[in-house]
Amino acid sequence: MEPWRQHRFALAATSVLILSGCVTTRPVEAPIGVPPGWSTSSPVYSGPVSSDGWLKDISSKELPPLVHEAQEHNFDLKAAAARMRAARSRQVIEGADRFPQVQGIQDSSRNLRVDQDDLRQRANDFDLALNLSWEIDLWGRLRDFADAAGEEANATESDFRAARLSLAGNTAKAWFNAIETELQVRLANETLTSFKSNLDIIQRAFNAGVDEPGGDNALDLRLARANVAGAENQVALSGRNRDASARALETLLGRYPSNAIDITSDLPPIRRRVPTGLPSELLLRRPDLIAAERRLAAAGLRISAARKAFLPAFRLTARGGTNSSDFSELLDPDRLVANLVGGITQPITEGGRLRGTVELTQAERDELLQLYAQAALEAFREVETTLAAERYLASQETALITASSESEAAERLAVDQYGRGLVDIITVLDSQRRAFNSKSALIAIRNERLQNRVDLYLALGGDFESVPQ
């Protein structure tokens, strides 16, 4: 890794781990050590660099519309959006205490009155009152509560972005799983057809009486039948997996899980390799880390508010009102009666409640700090693991391509030699199983490479280029 990239890595990684010191009430040391660079180097890439987003790196025209559909209709994402709106409403509610609170009270009644001449008459009474109360936020305690609610709302917005990114990744992975299971179904059916063809050949030889029952042909026949039955089981298993993967994808898309989605005929290729020297600053845009940092900031503000509760509170209260038997006279300024009272309250003893509140908020903040450090550590682990897996999976795919090609050639040779009496049926069946297993493993590893690439995008918080400013 170039020296300037190592410097940027150390700077960005350290900021991820100690940023909480800037938003809490006391300095915080980095809970984990920061490495000088990624221990797993990404492969050198000299091709063009794209900034179109990670979906552009997957050569699939069907995938972007599916991701868009999921983000429009997925119910879990809609619930996350509702939580985000609720958090903003709580921010407004929490900030309302900083402003004067005014209440208007209107009451009316109709009474039976008896005058001095013993005459009874109905009379109306109308009351109008205004109550005002206001705590002057001299020390900023209420502002701290309001700002803490704002940081919680920011964290919830980051949670929504994390859910949106995760949904995109899970939709892509579900789409790849559906394609893999479709390919496995096709492979299982092709293998079953081949096994049945061999069984027909052996059955005709047995029926022709080339050998007595209980002889070699009888053994070959039973082994071939067992092979066909095993292939039929594989067809059923592959079909069940295909059904489940299609319904899982439809659920992510917000559709009814009817197993009616069309599946393409092959897994899409990855357009490019991972660029070399990925900057660690990419982790700073991960929405889950941003959410953890914002909650840590909110905890620091709550500590500040809890400490300020020991200071005197300044409150103003006012009341104005009037009473009349004529409703039109209620708003007459000459009839209004008002009073204004100011007061100072100073906590003397609360049975340890205030001190306990401070200690509680400090403990909650310390918990969030450790969770933040763990989230950062997990982020580094995810990137390191997926970068390493890129290399291992590529080596596996290369080996399985060779194994599949050789196994298929061996199967054709074994069938030919069996027809000429040069090998027994065991050799033929073994070669067929090897060919099936290698082809099936090759399909699976190609899907796994796609899954790992999506995991890398999720670990980095997006594509390879969009570094936060």
C-alpha cells in the first residue's frame, strides 16, 4: 500500500474509533488498535474505474429493477421509514419544552338564580382563562435534551439508510440464489436423463439374457436403478430449493410468495475486479457506524443535561382570566385580570435521584461506546474477510472448472469403454457422480463469488469510489 494511502487509512480508521471523544463529555481513548493497512491486500487492477455504484459492477439487466421494486414495496423498509418519521416527531416534542406553554380554557354554565323578590330566572356564566408557563433555559439543559433527540433522529435516519442498503444487497443475493437453484434443477434433470439412458442399455442387455439372473448383469441393473433413484431424489431436492428461493425473493420484493417469478438462465458475471489500495475512509460512510456514532453523541448530551439538573431552574408562570354573563364581554381588555409570577427552584435533596440519573446516563454512554467500538471492529473484519475470500473463491472456481471439464470427459470415456466391455458398471457410475458433483459445485462457487462481492459492497457501505467528504 502506498505511504499516502497508509496515512489516510490510519487517519480515517482512528477517526472511526475515537470520534466519540468529540461528542461526549470527556475524552475517549480508541478501544482497539488500528492496523497500518489492510492485512489482506486487494488484487491489482489496472482497468477503468467506474463511479456508477455497485449494481453497475454486476452484469445483469434484471437486477436493478428488482432492487428498485424491493425498495419501493418491501414492508420492513416501510416500517424503517415510519420509525424515521416517528424519531423526527419525538425531536419536535422534546424541543417543545424550550418554548412558552400557553393554554386557553373556556367554560360556560347555565344556572337557576333566585333574586330578592323570590323570582326565579335562568342565568348564563362564561369564563375565559389563559395559562402561561415557561422555563427559561439558562444553562442549556432543555437544549441538551432537544439536541439529544435530534441526534437520535439522525441515528434513525442512518438506520433507514442501512436498511435500504441491506435490502438492496439481500435482494441481489436472493436473485443469485434463485438463479443457482434454477441451474441446479436443470443439471439434476440432465443427469437423471443420462442415468435413465444408461439404465435402458443395461435393462436391454439383461432382458436379452446375456447373463443369468444374479450374475454381473443383474448387479449392473440394480446399481443403475439405484443411481436413477438417487438422481430422482436430487431432482426433487433441487426443485424444493428452487421453490424456496423464489418465494424468498418474492417476499423481499413485497410480492405474494407464489413462486411465479421468472428466473434467468445463467448467473451474471462480475464486470471488474476489486481495485487495489481501497481507502479505509470508505468505512466512514457505513450507515450503521454513523448511527452508532450519533447515538453516542446523544448519550453525551443526556449526560450534560443530567448534570445541569443540579443547577437552579428559572420558571415564569402567568394567568389571565375574566368572567361574564355575556359571552361578547369575555374579550373586553378592561375585564381581563392577569398575574405574572417568577420562581427559582433549586434541588436540595432528591433521595439520590439526580446523582443516580447522572450515573445511569454515563453507564449508558459507556455501553454505547463499547458497542460503537465493536461495530467498527466488525466492519474491519467484514472487509478483511471478504477481500481474502475474493482470492480464495477465484482459486476454487478455477480448480472446479478444470475438475468439471475432466470429469465430463472421464464420464464419456467410461461409458464408451463400458460398451466395449473394458470397464465395469461401478466405474461408469462413479464417473457420472463425479461429473455431476463437479458441475454442481462449479455452479455453487460462482454464486458464492457473487454473494461475497455483494458482502464486500455492504461491508464498505457502497461502491469502491464514493469516499465521504
